[in-house]
Amino acid sequence: MTDTFLVSDSESLTYPELDKKKNDLIQRLGKPKPVLLEADRNINTVVRFLSLIEGGHTVLMVPSWDFKDAEFRAQLKQLSQTDFLPWGMASELPEGEAKTFHSLIRKGLENKSGRFLVRTSGSSGKFKLVLHDPELFFRKYKLIGKHFERTFFFSPADSIAGVETILEAYSHRASVAFVSGKISPALVAQTLKSQSVDYFQTTPTFLNLMMLSGVFRTEKPEKLLKIAFGSEPAQASVLSHIKEKWSEVSLLQTYGMSEIGIQKTLFTDDPVYFHLDEKHNPGRIKNGLLEISSLTPLVAYLNFDSQITSDGWFMTHDEVREKGKQLSVPGREGELLNIAGRKFFPSEVEEFLMKVSGILDVIVRAEKDEFAGTILHAEIFIDPEVSETEMRKKLKDFLGASVPPHMHPQKITIGTELPQNGRFKKMRKA
């Protein structure tokens, strides 16, 4: 057990310091209220978040650009039916008074039951608001036990993975290393080493960026034991590269969603697949789609219909491929493409194309075409030392010899600058 809760190269927070700050804030916050918290990966955000849920408040964390956006705040009020009190980085306490409450939020506040909300994408440009009970998460961590001493704060604080980073470390009095400002492969690798991180959870896209930056050619951080990854399909070539360079590190694919949290998975021989821990969060497959009985199900959506079956299973709408008890998720139900009568996922085409030497990353998506109806568009990012002419010839030869005709992209764009997503996930929407 460590005395340090949060640590960076320039500052740190111990558990006794956290307890003092938290207890003081709980007293000052007073009566439970709904709070919109301006959030980042920093000590201030974590202390405020924990103070709010322990004080019986309901909190939604959002990054600064949303917090300061009047249009976002108006949309939030409409979708949540709630006046969230803003608590900005520069403010001592939440500002204003809430007059409108969603019935579920009102109930939690009246019972002084701390709650938190996370956003997830929805149709028509409207996000879904997912209400969670933190006590379910603390109960889960107690059941599955402690599996790290120090982790890295990778995911944005407002995401379900970011929230779980905070709550899981806090529940086990473990430690979290963080960096201020923009995350980069070099900065992450430096922090893993300097802060003796033993558990690193990230995304397949970021692992690819780390590979391309040459991070895995350097000496492995001494304490690092496990790299976990999830939230999108992983590329076998990237995972093989990591195992070759840092063979002592175990690779674990996780599975999670904003609605059910991060599920416990078991190590597999092939980390492209994951194995749900049937003891804690069993899964079942109905019509090719995964359903999960989670220890941390959402309380409810504030603005969306329930996705929980009558017998308590959450419908993920993720398509799965099975290999014994091991599963892989090539994509969501709505991402399945049907071209020339053949069905497949964009990730399956990407896996093919990543075998071409000189390709750094690929994003495949379906696009509407005036004449053909639906076409396949491959956005390919190549090594700057490879010319576009050379790559197009390579692609023509490779597609003809190795890729089924129905998976051939009809449109190919080539660039050298990798796309930067703030959450380090592929953006398939055009």
C-alpha cells in the first residue's frame, strides 16, 4: 500500500492530504446538488470529483472546451432536464442555484446518494447521458481485488475509463501517475519509466503511435508488468511488435462501455481476443450480438430508452467473433457493411491493409456515392519516405493478390500526417 495517490514529475498528492482536502470541500459544498465539473487529468479535478460523490452530489465532468461552450450547456440542460451548477477550474465552489431536476437526479440528491454521469455518443448528433452509482464500482473493485500498485492516467477524466482510473486506484489506496498537458508517446514512455508504473491501460491507436515513434525499441520500463488496451479493435501486427520488443510485458485486452464500465477480462494466448471473467461479468451471445451481466450497470439513461433485457443483461450491440470461450469485436452492429451482398466490418479491411509495408495506419469507412450507392473509402497514412505513386502500385498489387474483391476500397486517399483524436481512437465517421 502506498501513501502517494497522485504523482507527476512536478507535483504529488498523498492520501492524508487528499483526505484533508476532501473533508474540507464536503463541508463547504453543503446540500447535495447537480454539478458540471470542468475536468482534466490533474489533482484539482480528482479531489473535486471525489468530494462531490462522497458528499452526495451528482456530477458530470466535461473538458474545458465543452464547459465553456454555451451551446453545449444549453443542449445539456435540454437533454438532462436539469440545471447543472458550473464549477470551473478558477472557481472556489459551484456557482448558482439549481431549479430544474431530472426525477432520477432529484431522487439521488434527496437520498444524499452520490452519483456520476458520463456521456456517450448517440444518433442525430445528440449524446446519451449515463447515470452511475459509484458504490457499485467500489464493490466491484473489492471483489476483483487489487492488481496494480501504480497506473497511468491515460484516458480523459470525463470518460468511463478515466473515472475508473480514479475510483479503482482510490479504492485500493494505489497510486496514479499523470502528466500535464498533451499526451505523446515519448512523454508517456518517459513517465512509465520515471514514475515506476506497473500497469498501463491505453487504446490500440495509441499503441500504434508508440510503435511508430520507436518507443518499443528502447529499454522496457523496469516496473512495467501489464499493458491493457481496449475501446476499439486491436491490430495483430502492433501487438506482435510489442511482444517481440518488450517480451516480459503481459498484454491484456479489456472490454468496456460507458454504460457498464470496464469489465474484468482474463489473459489469452492471442491478445487480439479477450476472455470475459464469467465469475464477475458473464457474457452471452444473442443473434451474434454480445450481452453482458455487469457488476457495474448504469442506473439509467437520462435521455434514452433502456438497453437492459428483462432478465438483467445489457445489450451492447457489439458483433462478436468466437474462438472457444475467447471473443473479438470487429465492430458495432451499425458498422457492419454490406457491399455486393457480402457483409464485413471496416476493421477487417484495415487489418488486411496494415500488412502492406510503408503503411502506418488506416481508417476505412463507408461513404455514399451518387452513382454506386455505397463505396468503401480507405484513408491511408504512409511513411514519409514512401512516395504516393509507389504506395498506390503496392496497394494495387496487394489488393489483387491478397484481399477479397468485395473488400477492395473504391476510393483511396493517402497522407503522411496521422490523425489526432483527443481520445486516441479511430474516427470512422466522415
